[in-house]
Amino acid sequence: MLRSKDGDFVTEVLTFPGVIIEADTFSELIEMINDAAITYFEIPKKYVSFMANYLPSLELAQKLGIFPVVKKEQRLRLQLVK
């Protein structure tokens, strides 16, 4: 997985030969990877909700500068309502 010169995300799905995916956002790319698996294996729609989804590792997201957004300190005030 890498970022193109214009900031898009591009990946080759090694499990599915010849499948290359490009998306505008990281979340769109992950959605498209999962859709590629569904399409590749011709999974009927009624079974899609039972499939495991691909989730990238935290290390990969950090390497691409996507997650997490780190702030040194953030103060929150919460009020409980009865």
C-alpha cells in the first residue's frame, strides 16, 4: 500500500492476482479491498454480513500518516444527565 503523488491511496491485492485498487481516502480503500474479496469469491449478498473484513494494522496506518491523530493533551468535561 502506498500513496500516489496526488495523495490517493493505491494497493495491489496480492491474494487476488492482477487486482489493483486506488481510492481517494484510506477508509474508501479499505472498503474497496473488502468489496474486491466479496466480488472475487462471488459471495451472495445474504452472506456478506457474516464475512470477516480486512482491517489494516495500526503500524501500517501510522506509517501512512493516517492514524492515530495524536494530541499531547486534551481536557474533556463531561456532565451526566439524570
